[in-house]
Amino acid sequence: MTDKGIIVVLGRPDGADEMPRAALEDAGYTVCRPAGASAIPKAILELAPDLVVLDLDGFRAEGVEICSVLKRDGRLAQLPVLLVCRDGEKEAVYRCLEIGADDYLTHPFDGRELRVKVRSLLRLRQRLQEQEQEKRDLFAILDITNAITSTLDSKKVLFTIVKKISEVIEVSRCSIVRVDPVGNRGVVVASSEDPEVTELAIDLQKYPEIQKVLNSRKVVAINDTQADAVVAPVREILDQVGVQALLVLPLVMKQNVIGTILLRTARGGRPFEKREIRFCQIVTNAAANALLNAALFENMEMANLDLERLATTDGLTGVYNHRHFYRRLEQEFSRSERYEEPLSLIMIDVDNFKVINDTFGHKVGDSALRELALLLRNSTRKSDFVARYGGDEFAVILPQTGFEGAQAEVNRVCEAMQAHAFEFLQGHDVAVSCGIATYPAQGVATMDDMVQVADRRLYESKDAKKHRPTESQV
């Protein structure tokens, strides 16, 4: 095949008219002639020509049908068709032009006229192909932009970028590599081959093409790894994995190269086109902005989570605070009313906590409260809600739990307390008193009723212990 491309000539079966074929071959085109009209569509698909010359004199009545078959086939509809005819065949020419043929020549004509027509049609086809490719690129960029702006999850953004690039440019692998400020270490944060690849460390000494981009801040295109001096130190490694061409683009954020987009492929000697490089540059710029937005959003989300944690968590014990307790109890009570499900509340208070503070100091007392909060979290279910109600008093909300279930949880808490050794209290025992309220039950019709009943039963338990000081049950 020559640089000028392939042309299929559909002419007289007896080969008597060789002028179009000879004129085109003299001009450097590769000319093919399928055998018989029935084999034409299949042959043209296999040959993938750049143009078809249809000699109506050779096929006569079949010529119009052949042109119609070519233009109806979606795979061949954009293929230029140049008609060759005689004066008596103009009616067939007009019908072919209406079907979609592009131009015609009338016998007699010379080789130069034929070549001019062919060059004109090939230039037109090339422009149409370029426009079609540009349209596809624009749609691909739009797809990428929509994808990366529809989520602020940086991992999804990165994978979307590399996957789409690998599809448009047709490379075997596209990766985004993050580099540290010094440029000694790289991390693959996204790969088109595997969406799970997010933090794969690599040695940049084995990627001289990336080092060149970091130093020059410019695109590096290596179309032949066998001949390019940049990758000479790692040529054997590239050969082993079948890489014949490389394209590396700098990923710039706030004037700093923070990484690269790396494309590796076996392209069979076909160089990266300007269009492909331009497409990657546009996507890279969009990617940098998207990553910046994602990073800012993630930082904001972390800050919001910290603020929320501070607003809802007790600073000493790490469980939820008094205000959030009431918010959650209101939610659970409304849900219990709506779905007619039981709800229980346990109020827990440390017995004689003042003695601990007076004997060991408030710092040790704080440590005791922290350990107690941890014991409560470990002794209750994941669905339960543990909060510090105030001072040495805690509360546990038990959704979808009746009185018996709450009593069982109290028993677990007391057993955990008895089994736990508070080492910093030097053998001093820590006991708790508990009060349970369940909705629905007599005297418990509202959320406030639950708190009052549980609190009253807690202090009833404390009073009872004054006469039975060794017990710590409700």
C-alpha cells in the first residue's frame, strides 16, 4: 500500500478498459478490482479503500444498484464514489448522483483529469473525516466534563478520565501518576485497566519519560520506543510488556506539576496525531480543575465532619452529648409512634462518684468516666445510642426494644462493670445504678415521660442501694 491510499475500480469484467486503473497506479495509488458484482460490498469492506471508481460502462444496468448498495450500507455510506460513463449513460449517472455518488467523468477523458477528480474527492473525504473525528472528540470531552462534574469523589473522577482517554485515543493503558514535590516518588492514583488501582507506588527512576515531563513541564510524545533516546535505559522493560509508543502530559495545578497523565500502547508504528495530543491536553486541563474542586470539596467535607463531631460529641468521653441525645430521642420516639414499635431508655449513674473525685482527684474521675463510656459502647448493640446526659450520668436509647430487652442490656452493663478492673482506682470498685423506661407503657405517653420515668427509677434504685449497698441492680 502506498501513502496515497487504496482505490477500488469497478470496471468492465473483461478488463478491456484499463485506463482508470493504469492512470491511478501511475500516480502512486494502490488499485484493486473485485471479481464480479456480487462480491463487491464484502470486498470493499475487507479492503477498506479511500475511494471507489465505478465505471458504469462496465456494469451498465447493474451500476445503479451497486451504487445504491454502497450508499445504503452504514459502514460504506461515507466512502466517495466517482462515476465513469459515456454520453449515453447520463440517466444512470443522474440516478447514482441522487443516491449519493459524489462526482462523474465522461469518456473520453485523460489520466490527468481523472487524477484531479480523485485528489479533490480524497481531500473532501479527509476533511469530512477530520470533522467527524473532531465531533466525536467534542462529544467525548463533553462526556468527560459531565462525568467529572457530576461527582466530587476524586477516585471516580480520576477513573472516568483515564477510561475515556483510553477509549478515544485507543491505547492499551492510560494512568494518572501523582508525584511528590521533589519528584523522587510516584503513585498511580488511577488506571484505565483497573478501577481499584488508587495508590500504587512506582519508582520514577524506571519512568524517564515522566522525569522529562517534570523537568520540562511540556508534553512528551515518544512514537518509537526502539529509536527514542529518552527511554533507552528502560527499553528492555518496555519491550517485555509490548510498549511501542508513549505519550505523557503534565498535570498542572496552581502553576505546579503535581503529576502526569501517562499513555502506553503498541501502535504498530503509527505516531500520535496532533488531534490526539490536543484532545489529551484539553482533558488534562479539565482534569486538573476537577481535581482541584474535588480536593477543596473533600477538605470542606472533612471540616464539616469535624464541626459536626464537635457539635454532637461529648469532649471528655467521646460519646454523644446531652443536646444530641434529645435530638435523637425525639427522632426515635416519632418513629416508634409512627410504626407502633417499642422504644426503651436506660439512664445510668455512677454510685458515689463524689467519693472517687475526693479520694483520687478530678483527673482520675475523668479517666473513670472515659472508661465507663467505653464499657457502655462495648456492652450495647450497634443500633443503640449512648450519650453522656451530664456529670456522671449516661443515657442509652434502645430502638425497637421492650422492657425485657432493656433489662437484659442493663444486666450486660453491670456484668461488664464487675469484670472490669479500673487500675488507676487502686482496687476501688465502681458501681452504677440504672433506671428503665419503655414506650408504650403506663405513665409513658410522651418523650418527656420517658426521661422522667427512667430518671425516677434510677434514683429509686440508688435509694434502694442505701439499704443494700452491695447490689447494683435496678
